[in-house]
Amino acid sequence: MFLLRDIAPTDLDDLQRAAVHLDSVNLPDDREALAAIIERSRASFAGELPVGDRCFVFVAADADSGEVVGTSMMFAQHGSRRAPHVFFDVLEEERYSETLDRHFAHRVLRIGYNYKGLTEVGGLVLRPEFRRRPERLGRQLASVRFLYLARHRNLFRDEVLSELMPPLEPDGTSLLWESLGRKFTGLTYQEADRLSQVNKEFIRTLFPQDPIYLTLLPPHVQALIGQVGPDTKGVEKLLLEVGFSFAHRIDPFDGGPHFHAKTDDITLVRATRVARVVAAAPKGSTESKPANAPPQSWLVAREQPAAPRFVAVQVIGPPPRQGSGEAVALSAEIRQVLGVTPGDEVAVLPLG
């Protein structure tokens, strides 16, 4: 069994083992940076940071050994007056010459900024040996963020963003950056991407503010615009399933596509609800197999003031019963793992 919980300082070694497989700005393969991410998450769950600075990190941990095998993240607000969210709009411009009777439809990039902020989900990584298992841990890690968002809606913005990784070269190089951004900044892709997390001034002052015609780039670079990398196809599929769509915007550094959705339209947010815990009937009894209630997969989560402040677990069984109030039947083992007793309130989210 695997638990989904808020990350703890003792998870640093395991987190670094997972970060090796992503090594992104949000989850770098850098021990000092990861320790800072863990502390920021701890302070966020504890309510010790301003809402706009909060970043929530969830991990999938083996219930017996405590080993962390994957992680996902959610930023309450990405983009502010101090550090705006930066992107390229992907637009189309048509040109026609009557003299030559020639028509062209050019794709152009135009830099844009968002100062009011959006909620961002990211940092989803699962160690390779735990992928494609029947528990579908990647889906659990992706979904648990929306359960938490639904339960704390006031902490998050009205639009949710996901910046997906594009196809990169084997050494991590971005061909778009090499063809465009590096020529205007003199920085490597990694240098520019990490500097942008703390200081975006160089983007506003060095990047062209006028539209950039993609026709001027090599065809193989043009073909990468808005494409999702092979390791991110599963994330794209999930986002589309729950209500996200391509925003016709890309990352200004690597060209990765931006997907977005209105927060209250995300199916996982709408499907999250509250139920009270009841004791499940013993296995094998007729009561444990109610008619017309085939087993389903659920995330069941509880919260408490002390760490771990948030714990969720996947439950396979009949859906919560409705009546005078929704109730979810949990086995003694699940109740012990979650630290709940009959009558306690939990959040539930169907996974299908």
C-alpha cells in the first residue's frame, strides 16, 4: 500500500533519487534546492506563508517502509507584479500578395506576461520502476493535488496552469532555446530557466517585444513548438481527461506547451466531496457486497494539525453511500493508516 502525504524533511534523500528523473526548475537534482522546497512545502501546509508564496508538495510513500517513490507539486500562485508569469503566445498571421497570387499563413510568437497570477501544477515524477503498476501511482499523484485544491479552494486562483515538458535533446538541451533565446541573452538554457525563477528582468529587457516569425527558424525547430515530450504524454492525457486544453501558449525557454483550465471546471475539483467514515463490513459477508454497487477506485484523505498534516490512500470498494449524509466504508486497516475512526470527516475523490 502507498500513502499520499505532505513531504517531510526526512524525505530529502528519497526526493533527490526521484528528482534525478526530472531535474526541472520545479524539482532540480540539487540537494540544497530540494531542502528549500521541502521547507517551503512544510510552511505552506502549516499556513506560515502568505497565500501567494505557498507551494504544496505531495509524495507517494510505501506504507511499510516509508520510502518515497514519487512526487507532485502545486503552487498556489504563479505570477505576480514582482515576478510575472512569462509566456509566448502562439499566433497565426496571414499574408497575401495579389501581384504574385501567393498566400502565406505564418506562425508567430509574441511574448506575454501575467501579473495577477494563476495556480500551477507541476513537479510530477515517479521513479521508473514504479510506473505502469496496477496502483497507477502517477494518476494518484496527479489527482491528489486537485482533491486538496477542492478542499481549500480559497487558497487558489481561478485558473490552473500546467507547463508540460517538451522534447529535449539527450543532454537536456532545448533546440528552441539554442535557436532563439540564447541569441538574445547569451545564457544556456539551464542558466536562463533557473535565473528566471528569482529574476525575470532579463526577459523583459533582452527578449524581443515584437512578434517573432517562426518561418525564420529551421523546420525541425518549428516542428517542436507546442509538442509534448515522450515522458509527459501520460500527463497530457490526464489533463485533457479532466478538463484542461492547450492554451496556445508555450514556455519562452524550451517551447513546452501550456495547458490550462478554469479551476471550478476541472472534473476532479467538482467530483471531490466530504463523507463521514463508517466501518466496512468484514470481507466475505453479504453486507460487504451491496447489489448494483461494483467496486470503484477512490482517494480518501484526512487532515490534522500535526505532521503529517495531510494523508490520502487509494481505496477499492463500493462508492460512498448516500442518505442523511455521504458515508464511506473503510476497513480497519485503512482507518488505522489514515488515523480516523467511524464518524470522522474525510474527503473523497473517485478515480474511476
